[in-house]
Amino acid sequence: MSALLRIEKLEVVYARAITAIQGITLEAGKGEIVAVLGTNGAGKSTTLRAVSGFLGLDDARVTEGSILFKGDNLANRPPYLITKLGIVLVPERDKVFPNLSVVENLAASVPARGADRKRLEEMAFTFFPKLSELRGRTAGLLSGGERQMLALASAIVCGPELLLVDELSLGLAPVVVEDLAQRLVEIRGKLGITILLVEQNAAVALSIADRGYVLENGRVVLDGDAARLKNHPDIQEFYLGGAGERRSYRDVKQYRRSRRWYG
Amino acid sequence: MSSREPRASGYFRSSYDQGLRLIETRTQWTSLIAFLLALGAFPFLATSFQLDLACQVFLAVIGSIALMLLTGYAGQVSLGHAGLIAAGAFTAGILFKEFGAKFWITIPAAAAMGALIGLIFGLPSLRLRGLYLAVSTLALHFIVIYLGGEYETKRGFSTGIVIDAPRIGDLVLRDRKIWYFVLLAFAAVTLLISLNLLRSRTGRAWAAIRSHETIAEALGIGVAGHKLLAFVISSSMTAVAGALFSYYRGFVSVEAFSLFLSIQYVAMIIIGGMGSLLGAILGAIFVTLLPYVIEYAVGLLPNARSYAGMLAAFNYSAFGIVMILFLVFEPQGLVGIWRRVQNYFLLWPFKQKPLGGGRR
Amino acid sequence: MQLAINIAVLAAIYALIACGYVLIYRVSRVLNLAHGELMMLSAYLLLTTASLFSKNPLIALTAAVFLSLCVGVLVYLFLMRRMTGEMVLAAVLTTVALGVLLRGLVVLIWSAQQQNPAQALGWANYSIPVFGAGRISAAGAALIAVTTLIYAGLFLFLRFSRYGIRMRAAGQNPLLAAQRGISLHVIYALAWGLSTFTGAMAGILISLDSGLDSTMVLIGLKAFPAALVGGLDSLVGALLGALIIAAAEVLMIYYVDALLSDVVPFLVLILMLIVRPWGLFGTREELDRV
Amino acid sequence: MLKRNLIATAVLAGLTGATAAQDAYNVGLTGALTGPAAGTYAPAVDGLRIYIDKVNAAGGVNGKKINLILLDDSAQPARAAANATRLVTDDKVVLLLNASLSSTYAPVVGESQKANVPLIFASSVCPKDVYPPANALQFCTTAFAANYDSRAVLDFVKATAKAPVKLGLAAMAIPISRGEIDYAEELAKTLGMTPVSKQIIPPPTPDYTPFATLIKEADANWTYSWAPWVTQVRTLEGLRRLGWTGDYIAWSHLEAENELARLKDGKFYVVGANALFQDDLPIHKEIAAAAKAANSQYPVNQMTEGWIAGMVIEAALKAAGWPANAEKVTASLSNLKVDLKGLRGGELQWTKDNHFRTRQYYRVYRWDEAKGAIVRVRDWAAFDVK
């Protein structure tokens, strides 16, 4: 498997003091949907930020390890260059320009080098037909689900090879999330792109992902095929609500898991 | 790996009392005394022109410390500093002209007027932040200047209000040496008041407001009250500086308080280094002396007199460039440079960077 | 009638200057307090180009405007770019410093004499009767026309052109804009270029109408309340703000006291800051961002 | 702390550069050489510099050179004060000159009184103190002077106007100009004219038309402005743009000669006390040649004021002898007669209690379209100063 994105032993330090990520290694192949799971503060978003180049804003830096995209190391590169390479992030919040209309939101996207803007825009509307009804509507007046659609559509217009989605399900009704998840599968199928999905909602993520990683306290604690992860007892217990309230594995006195550091 | 626990090294305060002390070590005492001696000896060694420069510096120091309290510590931006200086100067001038008031009345009156105007300048700060606040103080500057100009014209003082030298008994404050010590005393008192304010509850409240207003409010700090207090104290000091200026120069006129003066004061605290009283002093010295240094440098050029007509333009340009250089390359200002030099010598011959900085 | 024309000309002046403040503020949240100085610089550039192309006033004019646009872009590239990511206030103070620098340079290069670019171009400022009842100077009429054209142009540009939409996007959320592949530096440089371009038009037209000296800086400063009253991030606001300020000023001259006209813009400004700090058309969230 | 002081002292010590030439007459000037007001003063100061250089090149006065020290105050009072202090205490000048806005007078006068050094206002407006009875230390060579100017102007208007005069007045919103226009308003009434509109115009005005509109709508047939040139001429331009066809009269500042030719307005009169270069006197040729040799950046026809100041200084120092001190110079200034070689209507004479001049002469010029040149409308009219 030739990895499109390969993160190796990545370490990220905030404010020169707090180590948020302590040696993560993960991989995403061409055309794969990869889910990154974990609770709040596990380091999911930091990983995404490291890939998309936005660490600098929070006074954080990649101090060790590498982020290889098609063999280029992206660590600590400025964001707009990363987007030019074909890596596009759909952020967790503030994902659309609220005062621009739907069409203008799409027009604001700059396609990657060599991408055909017209075709990409048409694609975006075929994936999300509802948006073409809302063309002239101001983005700030859209519902949560519509906004997520618009965010995904704008990201597609950027012509990504790797789409980073931060919390697809946040604040949305289950039906909507289900629908959006299916769209992601469709997008992957039609465009052949790789999707890195960072989620708290493991059920949704694992239902569409090919593979998954589970992060806790800045480390990868589990990884593997989505189907197998789904059936893993820890995942069942802590992420899919099998054992009532979610807790961290550290709270469990006896744990029966096979820990595999660094893959 | 050694198993020994790392031991703390360096210089620590072991009680709150020590933290509140102004002067802590013997070295500080010695250098302070040496510094005071040098200050005291200066007027007997300097020429009259140098004394005049020193007096200008002291006046600027009072103003820049006042602005530093407001902007550097309480975080409230003001572009109306010249307006406040003008208010102080005009209070003194008008009281003198209209009622023949003596300086022991006019200077407290100027302080009171400053406090009052500070309250007015401060009111917008309850609603506005940052840029908008700066703009509102700018607007107030124009209004103060307008009122001053109207007074001058209506009363027929078309070339400015001339003020007689103040008099204490038989002693007429005219000699520059006396002025030197008077202004030095005022500057020193301003500095001491500020130092005391900053290590009190007020100073900490300002620091909290400066870093985050909402959180400060949540911590139970009376944000509105402390903001207004910052304006009142700062403006009052500034107005006193204005009144002293009018006595020192013997005149008041609106043209002396242009917008450029406000810019100069802002430049003082930037160039000196935000959030440091030492910075305010260094900045005041730097900005006050810069034009004279340039003038001197131009004087060294061959055929100097033909450049005379361009001196102010040189000054303007140099002033702009220096300000830009500090903003872009040394946001910590002169104090930042000073600390770096200090650390360099503290650590020499090692090159490591200490975490905190050598001194408060 | 003459009253209306006077208000219109003054409003056009203020509006043309104010849109320079708005363009930069809207995109990068930086208040450019050197706008007046940049405006003055453009008028002086015209003086130089006028002496270079003394036969072709139009070429001189175009060259001056083009040079001004370049100055704006260069100011961003060499100065303001370094201030991105710094405190907004530091950036504003940098523009103040730039203004001081420019004031010095202009005197060093062109001397402090009163100048007349119209004469340098060999143009006379004709007077045109309007509706029989009033009169307007050629430069004044040009001011109104240019302001209308520039506002219409800016409106179309921001609404329909791709770069215009990106400018609006970058102004709303620079982070997201960067994520969508918009190069903020290009957008900011464009905003600075456009802003000095409009400023140049204002500076040049004012100097053609009534001569040129360093007091032009103060005119730039007087237009600032117009931008703020309308709302610093709204072009429509700038237009309306300019109208309000101009009307207040001219009416004050006519009916109350000419001397008050000097402070009236600032009085209106303070009133506005107390009642509605974000301006007539500004966005309310702005306040918490600065 | 100590280090800071050392550095400060070093800087201050470095500033004591001004090497007071022992073997020359030290004369110091503080003026608005740069800044917004410089247009009015800088050319005159340059004229003075060229004149003094010429005197020095020809061997100086009483065999000694004149060391003219020029300091710039950009019309800022605080700078002027510092300059004056420095000139008096460090450079030990025997004579102070001021060429700046009236706001700088108070501090400079203060220094002059403190040190007992005479002060000449050269190219800056004459303060009341130089009129009889004059202040012992203040003198003025400047052409324009409060009250006398308005008298001359209104005298000319009265003599020229055919119809009853409805007078419009325009001042800049600076105290000195407002004061003069207020005076003119009162004076006009006593001369049987009707002041119909008085406009006081703030200096940074983007558009003068509103003020012009008011004058026009008040139906004025004459308008008089005594203000800095900008205000005078922009008000006129505003009026003409509105189609106003009345007569406009204003003070003939340095810029007048170039501007008359630019405006080409047959009903625009300028009143002045200096002969314009248009008259082409021998002395004018001399100034032009000297300015050309000195490579001056300013127009020659704006240097008359400086030239006159130079002539006065030369004469005063000559009379004071060598070695001179402030006292001797004051004495020689208080009893001085200088032949201005036609630059003004007559010689400049100062007496013990008149430091303005005993007689002030005025000429009126305007542009003549037919001749394509500036013409004299009224030759020297003398007014005795009492």
C-alpha cells in the first residue's frame, strides 16, 4: 500500500511547554477513508492542525517527527502552501463565510494547481443538490447540516487529494450525520480522494471508514481495520456506549488490551 | 543519569514583604545612590542648553510615565495625550491670566482639571476597546484644542498666553538650575507614585484588565472603576506636566499641543518598551533627544548650513524610521535591548537564554 | 441649490478618502492612519510626473495613479506584511510611524512650498453652471464623477469578481480563507493597492481643485470620522457617513459658526461612538475582535 | 542605572558642539524652515542667508564675518523656545531673529528679555510691541503689519470703488488673522462701507466653496482678505468658480508675484509694502544674480524680505562696531536708518520708541490681461506711523 499521507513519530509542543502529541504514527493510503477517534483533548485536532499547517496560530510547533505527503515533509509549512498541494481542511467550527452567499462561498475557494474549477463546482453541486436550491442564500442563515454541506462543497472546489474533516457530526441530528457520511463515501468513490475523518462519534466514523486509529493523551492506543475495531471490546465499551458512561482506559483497573505503540 | 534532585539556584524572594520592596539588594542601593549623586551634580557641570534638554526630558518623563500607566499597564490606548497636556497648561494659563492665581493654586487645579477630563476621556472606555477607544480620545483631543484656541482668540492673546515665572517668597523660579531640580522632583514623585500604585491592588487589577477584561470582571475586579481610575490618575499626572510646561516655558498656546505631540508620547512608550516604567523613562529620553542628536549629526556634515532648511524633514523621517524599526524588530523596546544586554553580561561567557529575564 | 452642490462636493471628497480606510480595515482589521499621507504623496507624485510628461497631462495623471498603486502594494510587502499576526494596535501604530516618515520625505523631496499641480498640467479649473441656479468647478464635478465611478466599480468588484469575493472572505475569516487556498498576502497587498489608488484619486483631485501643501494630511484625518460613522467595514456606510459629515459641516458653516465646522466631524464621531460604536452599517461583532 | 546615566551624560556632552566663533558677529535665527508654515518663511530665510554670505564674501562688517546660525522650529513653540535658549546661552548671539508663526513669539520674546538680547522679527508678522511706544528689545522688518495694512487697503478701496462698497471679509481661523479682519470690519464701517459677510476659515479646509458661497450670497462687490496666502487665494478661486465678478483685494505675500501670473485675474488686487520683481530695479537684478550663484531652491521673487533683514543687520552691526555685544547692537538698532534701494517706498527708520518704521509705504498691483503682465495700480502711498 502506497501511503499518500504518512505521519511518523510526530511530536507537537504548545507554548514550548505542553506536549500535546507524543509520537503519533499514522498512515492514509490513496482513496482510503481513515477515521481518527478519541475523546476531548486526545490530540485529534492537534494532529489535523499539524497536517494543515495551522499550529503556528496557537503558538505550537512540530518538534519531532515528520508529516510526509507524497514524500514531501510538511511539518511547520505555512497553510496556504499546504492547500496548494491538495490538502484541504473542513474545520470544526466557523466553516463557512457567514456574510457570503452560497455561490460566493464556493467562488472563494482557490482550486489546487492544475485543477479544473468548472468541473469541481459542478461536482460539488451533484454531491449536494440541495445547495443549488440555496445558491443565493447567505451562508450565515443556513442550518447546521446545510452549513456542513457547504463547507464540504467549498472544500471540494479546492480540488483536494486529501480531505481533512474535523468533527463531521458535531451538533447535527443523527439523520443528517448519516446522510453526510454517505456523501463522504460517494465523494471518495467519484473523486478517488483520501479522507481523514476526525471524530468523537465513533459509530458514524467506523461505519464509513476503511481503517481507524484511536488516540488517547497524545498517543495512538489502537489501530486497525474499521470492521475489526468496531468489534474490539474496548471500543465497544468506551466508544460505542457498550458499557454505559464513557471513561478513559486509564480508569479501568484491569485492562485486557493488546497495546501496540508506534504501530 | 544522576539521581540527585535538581536544586534551585538563583535569587528568590522568600516572603511577600520582599516582593513588595522597591529596592532589594545592596548593589541596587549603591547604584541608586551613585545615580542620584550624578543627577545632583549634573546641573553644575552642564551648559545651559544641556540643562534645558534635561528639563525637557523630565517633563517628557512625567508625561510618558502617565501614558505608560494607562496604556502599558491598564491596557487603555490613548491618542489624546497632547490634549491632556494642553488642558493642564491652559488651566494654569487661564487661572493665572484671569485671576492672577499663584502656582500652588494652579498646579493642583491643573491636576484636578486633568482628573476631570480623564474621567470624560475614560467614559468611552467603558463601552469601547482598542482601536475605537483610541479614536475617541483622538476626537477629544481636537475638542480640547478647539476650546483652547477659542479662549486665546476671544481674549485677544493672539500670540499665546504669557505666564510670569512662579515665585516662592523672594525666590523667582527663573534660573534653569532651580528648574532642573524642581522638574526632577516632580518626575521622581511621579515615578514613586506609579511604582507604589503598580505594586498595590490597583496595579494588579490593571494587569488583569489588560490581559483579559471579561475574565477580570469574572474574578470580581471592578473593571469599570479601575479603568476610570487609570484614566483619572494618568490624566491628572499629564495635566500637571502640562502646567509645569507652561511655567517652565513661560507661555501657553494651542500650537504647542499638536497631534504630533501625542504621537511622540505614544512613540516614547513603544520605543521604551510597553509595560515597564524604566521603558517610559528611556523612551522619553530617547524621543526628546533624538532631534537634537540628528541636528548635531547634520551639523557635522560638510556644508551643513545648506541642510538647515531640511532639518525638520530629516527629523520627521528619522523619527518615523526609528518608530517603525522598533515596532517591527524590537517590540520590547529599549528595555528589551537593555535586558538582553544585561542577561548577556550576567551569563557571560555562556550563551544560554534564561527563562525569565534577569530582573523585574 | 449651491448649498446642495457644496455638500455634494465635500461628501464626494470625504467618501473617496473614507473608502480607502474601509478597504484596508475590512480586509485586514488594520486602521491605516497613514492614509492622509499616502494621499498627499500621490498628489506630489503627480507633480513629478506632470513635469516629466508636460505635453501629455493624461499620461502624467495615469502614471501618478499607477505609481501610487505600486506604493500601496510596496508598503504592504515591505512593511505591513511583517505586522500581520502582531497586535492590531501595533499595526496601527506602524501606520502612524509610516505617516510621520512620509511627511518628512515629502518635504525632503518636494520642499514645503505651496504647489499647483493643475498649473503644472496646464489645466484651468473651469466653472460649470448647474441647473442655472448653482455652479460647480470642473475639478469638483470630476470629484463627484470619480467618486461615483469608484464606488460603483468597487461594488461590482467585491460582489462579482473572484478576487473581490476572496477579499470579502478574507475579511470575514482569514483562517478559513487560508484553508480554502486564498493567499492572504496577495489579498492584503491588493487591498493596500486599491486603498492607495482611491486615496490617490482623492489627493490628486483635491490638489487639482485647490492646490497642494502638507495640510492635505489633515483633510485625510477629517475624512476618518466619515468612515467610522458609517461603520469601518462597510462601503455603503462610508458613503452615507461622508454625506452626514459633509452635511453637518456645511450646514454648520452656513447657519451656525464656521469655526465649529472644524470640530463637528469629531463631535459627530463621539456621539456615534457613544450611541452605536460599530457605526451605521458596521458589523456588531467587530467590537470584540479589536 | 549608573550606566544609563553615563550614557545620558555622554550624549549630552556630545551635543555641546556649537563652536561659537569668537572672531565673528554671532547672529541667531529660529524660524519655520520646514513644516506646514515653511512656505512663507523658508524663502525669506534663504534670502537672508544668501545676503549674509555675500557680505562675508566681501570681507564682512568692520572686517569681521557674520556668523549666522539658523535653527528650525517648524513653527512649534516648544522647539522655538529650545532654539532661542540655545542661541542665547550657548551660541552667545548678539542678535536674535524670528521668522516663524506668531505662536512662537511668546517663548522667543521670553528668552530675549531674560538675556537682554535684541530680537528682530523678519518675515514674520510684526507684533504690537514694535509700534510706538516700542518695547526696548523688539524690532520688526517685515512688510506686513496689523492695522496699517487694513488702513491702506480700505483707503485704496474707498478711492477706487465707484459704487457703494458692500464688503466681504475672509480670515483664516488663526488669532492674528481674525484680529485683523475684525479690525477691518470696524474700520470699514467708519469709512462708510457696509461689511456684509465675514468668513473665518479653518486652515485644513478641503473645499473653500461653502465660504465663498456665503460671501457671494451676501451680495458683496468687494472682498478683502488678510490671511496666509492659501486662504486668500483659495477663497478668491472659490468665489470665481461661483461666478462672482466683484473686486478682490488681499495682502501681497511672498507668493503674490508668481500667483498673479498664474491666476491672470484682472480684478484681483494685491497690496504690499515690497516692490515686486516686475519693477526690475537694479537691486532686483542683484538679488537674482546672488540667488542664482548660491543655487537657491526658492524662487528669487520671494527673497525680498530676507534681503531687507540682511541689509538691516549689516547696517546695525556696522554701527555697533567691534567687538559688539547685545547692548551695543540694541543701541544701534534703536537709532537706525537703512536705505532699502527701492525695495520699499522709502528708507527704513527706527527710533528709540518706534521699532516698526516711521513711515510705511504701500503699493497696489494687479494682473493686466491686455498687457499680459502685472501692472501697478497705485504707486507708493505713505502712512505715518505714530
